[in-house]
Amino acid sequence: MLLQRLSEANGVSGREEAVRAILLEEIRGRVDSCRVDRMGNLIALKKGSGGSALRVLVAAHMDEVGLVITGAEDSGVLRFATVGGIDERVLPARMVWIGERRVPGVIGMKPVHLLDKGERDRVPEARQLYIDVGASGKAEAEKLAGKGETVVFATEYRTLGSPAGTGAGGDAAAGAAAASGPGAAAGGARIVQGKAFDDRAGCALLAALLTERFPFDLVAAFTVQEEVGLRGAQVAAWAEKPDAAVVLECTGANEVPSRRDLSPSTRLGAGVSITIRDASFIADPRLVQLFASTAREKNIPHQYKQPNIGGTDAGAIHRVREGVPSITLAVPARYIHSPAALMDLSDFEAAAVLVREGLERLPRAFPG
Amino acid sequence: MKDLIRSLTECFGPSGHEAAVRELIRREIPRGWEARVDALGSLLVHRAPGGTGGAGGRHGGTGGTGAAAGRRIMLAAHMDEIGVVVTHVDQKGFVRFGSVGGVMQLPLLGGRVQFAGPEPNGSGGPTGVIGLEKVDDASRVPAMDKFYIDMGASSPGDCPVNVGDVACFHRSFEDLGNRLVAKAMDDRIGCAVLLQVMKELDASPNDLWLVFTVQEEVGLRGAGPSGFGIEPEIALSVDVTLTGDTPECAPMAVSLGAGPAVKIKDGGMLAHAGVKDWLFSTAQSASIPCQREVLVRGTTDATAIQVSRAGVPAGCLSIPSRYTHSPSEMVDYGDVQGAVKLLVRALSEPVELHG
């Protein structure tokens, strides 16, 4: 299954080759041409069937947040730095895979017995942690993992049960609430767990979208280095000069229980997320109107991402050259940028339907 | 010009929602200038050299023969104002919000905000009051997430606003004689100056683009793309700057009433030496008092235009303003008129930039 293969591939920012190879294989029979640019973006063209002179860019980023090896110590442990936004609290004791060879290791730190009170109260910084690959010394460690090799969380993709628990032993009230929630299917929600749903979910959506042909030319950009500064997208948009852009993402759903009545940024099971504005850009109102009205008319479950949070490739794309009207559609996932995210496949499917139906209607939003 | 300033400041136009401001400006454009809207919503107003009407495309005639050739000059003032965006409506109908642009906590307290309304200028929409949770430490400024808006609702069902809706400060324009007070002087005063320049400017050898940009307050996002499209040879922003003339304020050499300020440096840009000198020498030969400005924090659209494409000699003519980014920004009417006069004079003549 494509989403699974993409999720398990190692594609930390700057080393997206493995992800690109999977995608190239998947899409090459569906598109009229494709190329890899100087930064490593995979850019494919699906020519329009006619009827619209528009050129529409649809983007998803191939890279994930992770770690990079900075060197080995005499003791045989490996030092590392973070690549992209990683909360250091998720690091201690994580299992990881290093490099193309997927060398297994674990992120270690001083055992709790040896921590003094100050250390116990503080979150360790990345430079205080290390990766242990079981090497007895520096030479052996360097054979297993060289400086510059990238590291991902060792998370296998799997399907989970309903988030409220299953069967008679579960909390009945929570179960009822989950079952009656907006996205819950008759048999319970279809939750999947894996790493890098941000943004392999977007990549999977974009690859599937390319089986369709639209009235306008569609340029699909699987971008690099989004997590370290939206860098690939800027270059791709510059080269491809689109008239409009749709970014397909995976966005955080922070539904943690809270005493305060504050909304989560998005919710699992409430449908595809539409961005009105985030920290990196303000979505073009015509595109928001287009996708919102399409969702309403076609009964596609949808929600609005809480404004002002986060950034996506649209932040770079919209200000390239003379500007590009842009929007971001996303699949919500809990615990993004951490070892194991949770996504509801019904939201994923809602995103697939909305992007396809919305793009069909897009020429109406940008007439002439 | 005061009526124009009043109308502009009373428009609804937080970043991303500049349409009402744009329409008002469009109606004020005098004959001989042509307008179009770019991809992100900025309004580009053009007049070819001569001053006989702006036909022609982007490159409407630069150069020419002789040393006194006209230049393609871009001026930019931003249409957007700061505001707030609804992030959540709670179970009791109270509204949580985030900032649109550089909103500070202190000016919010007890203030009112207004959401988009049915009037042509965007006013007449629902209004609310800014409230604050209890504070444990009265000596510290509370974080933004401790504030909320009270729309007079008691549940999400009767709350007139939704997540994503934006509001601006709700405060009326006041004419104090020499001094004018309103919300959104930043940068409707710049927009007013550009419109007045259009009205007063006779023939000019220069190819002129007067641009009313979008989304300056959220990161100069409209200016760079507008500048890219125009490819000016010289660019000037017209925006507010702070002053150093109120009680116990941070030191700054700019005061209300001492004329428009020629920007030397701000938080994002070093003004081009030739552009600065052009403005200073114009002020001198036209006997217009002006000030020299260094702004420590804050910047303008010129910063984005300066680094567009292969770079543009850029500067800024500033309107001094007190209480910036509050609902009551104050400018001096004489400074505003001085800015118009200086720009009309500068644009009327050929420009030779040094350095």
C-alpha cells in the first residue's frame, strides 16, 4: 500500500531519494512528463484535456523531520542534531533507523538513578543525548553510521482500533461519543499509526490525484526541504510559474484533554482541513470559497484549521514572482513531528475527494 | 485631504481583507492613471511618462535620449491594517483570537473590535469588547491567550462570528486641528498621500507606478511580488514611523510637526544613499522641512522591494506617528501635506541617483 511504503521510507530533509524513488515508480505511467530539478524536487506534468488555459501547481513535500549524525565518540556512541522542528521531549529512549542501511539504534541518556534533581526536572537537549548502536568504540560506530547520515524514528505503519477502545471493556461513554463523532464509520474509526504522515499523506494524495485528468495543465510538485524552510517549493514554483497553487499537507490535531475550553487546531474524524490563514500565508479567499462550497455541496466532511498556526509550502509559493493565489488542504494527524502519528483514513479519503472535486471546479474561480 | 483620510481610516481592511480599501482607492484615482489588481490583490496604478494617460504595458517607456531621461519609479503604501482573527468560539459564546500583524496586548484592554459589515467600506459589522482573564501577577503584561472578545453572545449558536473571521480596531477618526487621530493611520495615511500626489502631479518625465499593497503587516507579502512585476528602477515606500517626542519615550530624533522623515535605516533596510540624497535635495530646493529618521525596530514594504529580482535602489518617506499600532494613531497634518509636496516635486523632475 503506497501510504505504508511512503511512511516507512527514510526521507529526512535533504535526503529524500528513497521517497522520490517510490513516487517516481508510482506516477510515471500516469503523467505526460516528469523531471527532477537541481534541488531534488520531483516535478510532473499532467496536461489538461482542454477548456482551460490555467496552470495549477499541486504540491506535497517528500521530506520528514529527523536527525543527522554529527560524529562518533570514543565510547562508541553517536552524536546527532535535529533536522526540522522536533520537540526534544520525544527523543529519549526512542528506537531509530540510521541511513540507507537502516542500522537500528536507540537514543540513550543517563539512567534515571544517576540523574541529579536538576537534571531530572529539565528536558535534555539534543546535544546531551546520543544514539547507541551497540558499538564498542569509535571505529566500529563510524562503520555503522557516518557523519551526515540521516536518522528516522523506527516506526512501522499499522492499523489501530477505535480511539475510544474496543468491546465491552471500554469506557462506554467515550465509546458512544467517538462512535457518534462526525467522522466515525459504522464499524468504528479507521485509525492508522506511522511516522512521517507529515507529509507522506500529502504525497500519497497527490500520487493518486494524478490518475485524473483535468481541463487545465496540472503540475505536481513533490518538494524537498519543506521542514527546514519551505526551500524546495520556492524553487519549484519559480520554475513552473503557476496561476494558482494547492498544497496537500498533514496537519497537527492537538485534541489533548484540557480543562480550558479552547479548540484543538484540527480534530481526527472531522474531515479534511481547509486552511484560511496560518503563520506563513493567507489563503486566497476565492480558493477558500471554492473548496468550502464544494465540500458543502458534495457533503464532504471538512473543518477549518485554527488560524495562525504553523506553516506550509504555500508560505513560499504564494510570494514567488508576481504572487500565486494559494491554499492548503490537509489531513489531520495527532502527534505529528514525533515517532508515531495517528491519522483517520476517513479524513484522508475526504481530502482525496475534496481536492479532486474542487480542482474540477477551479476554472470557475479563476475565469478568463 | 482630511475627508479622504477620514474615509480611508474608517474602512475595514485587516491583512488579507483589503477589498473595501482597494475599492475606495480605485474610485479616487484621477483621470490619466490606469489601475489593475495583481495576483495577491495589490492595486497597481500606472501613468506613463508625460502625464497624458497610462496606456501601455509594464514597461511603459523608460529611458529616452539625453541625460535627463525619465525613470521607472514605484511608490508603495499598504492598504492593510492590523487586526485580530477568531481562533475559537467557546461553549459560552466567548471568542478567542490570534493576531493579524503586530498587535500588542496593552492597547487591546477595554477596546472594541469590529468584524466585516455590509457597508461598502466594510463597516457596520458585529462589534465586540476585549476582555481579560484574571491575572495572578498584575505587574506583568498578560499573554495574548489570556484575552478574549465578548460579542454579547451566550453560546456558539448565537455568536455572530466564526473561526477565521477577522476584525479591526473600532475607533472613530478625530480631527484635532493640526493633529489627526484614527485607527489604521498605518498605513491609510500613506495611501492618502499617494492619492493626493496623483491628483496634484502635473507632467512628469518618469514612468510612475503608485502601488497600494496588501499584507504588509503580516510580512511585507504583497510588496515583493508587486515589485517583481513592475521591475522599478527606484522604489519608495510611504509609511508611518515612530516619534521620540512623548513623555519618557525611547529616544528618537523624529517629532510630530517637523515635516516628513527621510528614512536612513530601519529594522529591515538600509536606504539607498542615492535615494536618500534625492529626497533630501528635493526637500531643500523646495524649502520643505524634513527630518532624518533611524527606526530601530520595524520596517516597511521597501525592504521587500529592495531585494526583488536583481535588487532595486529603495528608500522610504515616512509620516511621523504617535501611538502606532494602537486604535488611536496620531499624525500631524502639516507633515502629511509636506510629504505630498515633496513627492510631487521629486516625481515631477528627472532623477539622477548617485552612489
